[in-house]
Amino acid sequence: MNNVVEKFLKYVKYNTKSDENSNTYPSTSGQLVLAKELEKELKEIGLSNVQLDEYGYVFGELPSNIEKEVPTVGFIAHMDTSPDLSGENVTAKIVENYDGGDISLNKDVILSPQDSPELKNYIGKTLITTDGTTLLGADNKAGIAEIVAALEHLCKNPTIPHGKILVAFTPDEEVGEGTKYFDLNKFKADFAYTIDGGPLGELEYENFNAAGAEIVIKGRNFHPGAAKNKMINSMKIATELINSLPKEEAPEHTEGYEGFYHLTSMVGEVEETKLSYIIRDFHKESFQEKKDNLENIVKNLNNKYGEGTLTLEIKDQYYNMREKIEPVKYIVDIAYKAMEETGVTPQVLPIRGGTDGARLSFMGLPTPNIFTGGHNFHGRFEYIPTFAMDKAVEVILKIVELTSKI
């Protein structure tokens, strides 16, 4: 199964960075280039009903080879990489027999266990890193490689018993659009797994409830020499709003199950200031409390400065998939057992973010998330141990085996 590394190194050469400001779908043409390659590859390894649809989704099927009727399981990964850093001209570096020290990605960029202490877990292992100028793309091309490698193994070994297996590769997950046109009529699985997690052993079936908030603050400008009792500086009102939010409920002060308000953008002049926030919380009640709190702050500032000074629009983005997965918790148990039986210690953690699986779960397809093995996603310090990729392939194959015995 070592070809998982070869596949990964091939996929990362495709520039599939998504673009949140695009008005096309997929948001970038590079994603379609990789989609066409994956369509071709799935056909070559022997999958049936391989389709690349008009929106850039790639679907495929491995028919059951057993008489017994068992659940249909699906595996999903996304093709795009984060807009946070360039995914063009990715040059992966292979670090064999890692010695536990600093890794020079280039003359100016060092990957150090001082900043990434988990590196110490991989002494003696082979790592794939960036060259320090781009991201690597393990999020989520490692997941794609692991799924394809597992399916290829099953196709080459047709005596291994399995039920029907479905695969899907999606565009634009990184900009929140990964399931926008996902056609469940083409993906009639009983349950699925996104192979989109981080370090070895991660198993996740709960994620943030998420909302986005846009605030526009209107000011009133006059010549500063004659502004007394006339000027209203919208940026100062913005500062007042920011300072009214709980300072401890920010990303830099939270972990685990703690939620937050995160100011993602601030653009302003005296006349007008615009703020963009994201709101995150695992629990429905405190999620609603955070939204209500922001609304009350805006209301109080409008009472102080005049109605209409501030306008607020809050839109829910996705919800915690736990409520959809708990009724079918056995699918988490299958993945847990698959890890144990392949020598992986399961780490059941909440996702401090979201995945395609969250939206798919609310669309009717319960979809927990499983590790890829990667670290430091979305940046130049991204890396992945090759043995973790091999283990991900083993876990996928074990899930298939366990599902065939239900």
C-alpha cells in the first residue's frame, strides 16, 4: 500500500486553492483539472459508475462482492486547498529517519519541535514537508490519496469480501461550499466518513455550531476643526462594540469545548466601518446566547448613538453534527474498532471547526470524520508522516471489513 505516498505526491502538484470571492463553482479552475484526473484514475483502478458532474464533484462506486445485504459505506475527501497560502508549485520535501531536531524547509523557514512539539512523536519516521513557500495540501489531498489507495487495494484483491462502497471528492470545502451541490441521489450510502482529520487517531463526530455576522456602522464626518458635538466617528463605535464582547471568548483564549467570537475583518473610516465576525459554539443554548448577546450590544449602541447607526446581519452557517450522529452512534464505534484493530489509538475529539460531514449529516447522510495524519494545515509548516497515511489506508480497509460483517 506504499503507493498512497506516490499518489499524494502527485496530487499536491495540482494547484487547487479555492477562492471565497469567486462567483463560479467550483471557485477555481484548478480543482476541475484534478477532478478530471481523479475521474480517470477511479476508472482505471476498476470502479463503476464513475462520474464527474457539472459542479466538479467526482463520484464512484465499488459494487458489493458478497451475497449478504449489508450497509453501503461512503468515503469522502475534498479537492481544494486553503486560500490562506499559495498551493501553486508545491514542492514536497521528504525527510527520512527524522532525528527529532529542526527541519530546514529553506534558508529562511525552519520547522521546529519548539513550535510543533508533536514532531518528537515521529523520531525515526519519514515525514513529508513543504519547502517553506507554500502549503503542502495534506488537507485534503492526503485524504484523497488514502481513499484511492484503499479502493485500488480492494480492486486488485477481489477475494476480499465487502459490501457496496461509494466514494466522492468535493470542491470548495475550504470556502464553506463543499456540499452546496452534493447530490445524494448519486451517493446513496447509509453512512459515510470524511477522511479529513489531522493527526493519527483523530475520530470526530461533533463540531462547532457556526454563524457569520456582518456589522455596518454609520458615522458622521465634519472638518475636525469644527467637529464639536457634530462628528460621530464610526471607527470609535466599532471599538466600543469590540470591547463590549467578552475578551476571554476569543480564539486565542479558548480550547476544547469553549466557543468564541472571532473578528475576521475590519475596514473603516469616519463615515463608515464594517466588521465581520464568526461565532462558534458546540452547544445550541450557548450558541444562541452568543448571537443574542451581539444583537443586544448592537441594540444598546443604537440607543446611544441613534437608531440605524448600526445594522447587523447574522447568518447561521452549519450546525453540530453530534445530534444527527448520536442516533446512529454505531458508525463511530465501527471507526473506533477499526483503529484499535489496526494498532491506532483512537482520539475522540470535537472539531474546532466544520467539515463537509457536518452539513451532510443534516442533509440525511451521517458522516463522522477520520484522521489523515497531517499537521499544521493551511500554512508553510504543514507536514505529514508517511506511516500515518499507511495507517489511514488500513483503517479505511478495516471499516470496509467490519461493515461487511454487520
